[in-house]
Amino acid sequence: MTSSDAKELQNSRLTLFVMMNRLNGFFQDVAADSLGESLMKAGHGGAVAVWASSGMTTPDGQTLIDQEFCRQSSDRNATIGEAIRNAKAATGDRDIRRTWILLGDPAMHVK
């Protein structure tokens, strides 16, 4: 999926995108939108929120927080922000905790 693909989405229900690889949340580039940003800006669909990496980190630490995020977000009482906080606590890698971000409202609940 590319940023161009994201702009063409026409889903009637906005989706939480969990992107389990690096740089899909790289919002620092002033010349281009990341895939996560493009999904959030899609005019006829796209994302209600995006959980993605904004930096280059090692896959082993990413796996830990992604697995924990999926486990935490299955709790219908938890907010996305709470799931992220708990997922980041699953790794001791400071770079991963700093670069994995949420584009969206942390107070939302996953449905």
C-alpha cells in the first residue's frame, strides 16, 4: 500500500491501521506525507487512527510492542492510549518507545 493508494480508499467505516513495520508514521518530512498521514487525510475513507513507527528501529523490539498492542487493544474497556502505554512498557528499547506513535485520538476505544 502506498500513500497514493490511501487517497483512493472509499471505506464507509474508518479503520484503525496498525502498521507493524518502520517509517509508516514518519511525519517529519515536510515535502511528503507518510502512509499514516495519507490514511488519516483520505477524503472518502482511510483511517480513524494509525499506530506506526516514525523512525528506524530493530524488528525484535518492534515485535514485542506490536504483539502487546494487539493484546491490549482487544480489551474493549481500554482506550487506544492505554493500549499504547502498556505496549511501550513491554520493551526496554528507548528508541522504540520514542519513535512508535499514534496519529489519532488516544481517548478512543477500539470497536
